[in-house]
Amino acid sequence: MNWSKKIVVVTGGSEGLGREIGLAFARRGATVVALARNEDRLKSVASEFLQQSLSFDWIVADVTNKSNVVSAVEEILHRYRRIDVWVNNVGKSTRAAVMETDVDQYREFMELNFYSAVRCSLAALNHLIQSSGHLVNIGSLASKTGYPLMAPYTASKHALAGFHHQLQLEAPANVHFLHVCPGPLQRSDLFDRYLKQADGLGEAAARPGAGVRMKGISPRVLADKIVRACDRRKTELVIPRYARILFVLRQIAPRFADWILLRSKKK
């Protein structure tokens, strides 16, 4: 697919996977518009794109705020007259024993991981219909299955998966919907990020994926796969692919699948 002159919007586009997704589209000729709350990070990413002669723009916006999202969409249309791809990338994980969680934790994660994607999707959808564009929701393997010590995150990603499926069923067929379900990413800062939350839960809980025995995924490799999945208008991208076996097995023999899942946890 020719991405030249296409407008690609990435929420949480100032760091991590969002930054890599932006770079992957920009290297193929697209103009990338990153939304994020931190203006300094956005400016830093803008300099990085400029050094590579890549087309990049940014808007400071909080996707948990409806008026921010509406204003951002209006500003994008004012600048570029169209939206061809919208990537809902904003999200975060946590570590917590399910018996020790409270409703406020679930409310927080539903707002950031679920409601923000719903808010952005509904704001962008009519414009994607006009461009026969792409809506990409970044889920997780946790969109498909639970995993110990991640209950608020898993619940919010399950909700996102349900909303995404409804869009596929009900929205006009000219819009491409892609649900991305990756395992843990390679991030040097993840252990420090979850260390305090994992206190008393075991050292493995602070590691990517709460200690799941799975090789970390390169954000750059994943970003390239997302662009290729949009090229081919695939409906779902599960990384690693072998995780699909567990998802199918859980429908057939749930107790056995859960036994395998628990066995996968690092000590």
C-alpha cells in the first residue's frame, strides 16, 4: 500500500511502542500526528523524526478528556483535511493480587485502557469512513486470557476486545479494523516501573508480563508488523502466534489451559 500523503494519528505517540509505530508509518511516507500529554517528549520525538527527514506533527492532548479528544480531531482536520489511520496505543499495566484490589483500581484502568480508546474511536470513525481508513486498537495477550497479578489490566483489555469486535460487526465495511494482541515488550525500564507494585508478590511479578516465560517482543519489529497488517487489512495480529493455541485450548479444555498458563509463570 502507498502510505504517501496518508495521515496517521497515534495516541501515546511520544515514547515506547507509540513512537515506534509512528516511525514505521513515517518511513513508508506517511505524515504522523502524535497525541500525548507531555509536550517536552513530543518535541524530542519531533526532533528525532526531523533528523531522519520524516514527516511528523504533534498535538498535546489527554485522551481521558473528551474535550481534548474533540479538539485534537478538529485540529488534525484543520491542518490536513483527513484522517487515514487512527492508532489507539495509550495504556498501562499494573501488578496486584486480585483479592487485594479495589474498585477504584479497575475504574482507573478502564478509563485509560478502555474508555480512552472508545472516546477516540467514536471521534475519529466518521472521518475514517470518508477515507476508507484504518482503526488500530493496541490490546494485549491479556485481551484473550487472564494472567496472575494483572486483574485490573486484564479486565480493561478484555473490554477493549469486546468493543473492537462490535466495531468490526457494525461499522461500514470500507473501514479496516485491526486488533493487535502482543505479549510483553522489550523495555529496559519495566522492572523498575513495577518493582514497588510487586512488593510482596515475588520478584518475577515485576518483570515484563508479570514473569511470563516468553521472549520480549521488539517494539520496532511489532510496529513493522502492524504496518504490514494494515497493508493486508488483517483483522487481528497476535504476537507470538503460538499463543493462539492456548486461546483455542481454553475454549475446549479450560482447566487444562489454565494449568498450562500457571506453569508458564517464572518462579
